[in-house]
Amino acid sequence: MPPYPTDAKAKLCRRFLAALEALDAAGREPDRWEEECLAYALGAMACGMYLVAEVELEAFQRAPSERSPDEVAALIAKPRRFTKDMLRAGLEYTQARFGKAGSASPDIPAALTAASVDLQSSLPVTA
């Protein structure tokens, strides 16, 4: 699998920030669905799994009526974990640690990198 383009990584970071800014504009914290999507997207970016992050950011944008009722019920049963500020700080940390575009660090274990490639190759490519 070819490396994820640097400009696409930067765009992904901008999409993540735009999601947080949309919540800011609405004057609210993320609901449990949105929180989960943003947390998974952030973790995926930190691990160099950019296609996974794209999928999570797409899921973040789903209207409540388009979300799986079973998944929503499972999420509501779990305690809240992350605020916008925490997610924003996580993005800043990830960018500082792994590069402005979220590039993977050379100290990521080879097994994790291999798993990332395997998982990403099974996901659809989005434009």
C-alpha cells in the first residue's frame, strides 16, 4: 500500500478540527456517538491509520436518525470520557509528536504498522 499523502494527512487534521469547531459553534460538547468517533479518529491518526480516521470522521457526521440504535444504546450505557478540550489537546499532542500532518513516528512497533496496513487495505478509499 502506498504511503498516505502528506496533503491528505493535513486535510484529515483540518477535518478533525472542523468537527470540533462545529461543536463549538453549536455551543455544546460531543454526544456519546460523536465523542466515540472523534476519539477513534484521533487514535487512528496517532497510529498512522489514516483511512480508519477518515471512516470515523465520516461516521461523526451522521445525523442521529442515521445512527444504529443498538450502537447508540451501547454508547449511552458507557460513561463519557472526552471533552472537546481533551480531544483538541489530543490532536495537538499527536501533531507535535508525529508531525504536523499526523505522520507515523519511526518508534511505532513494526507489528502495529503491519496491522495498520492490513486494516487500511480492507477499507474503501474515500475522496
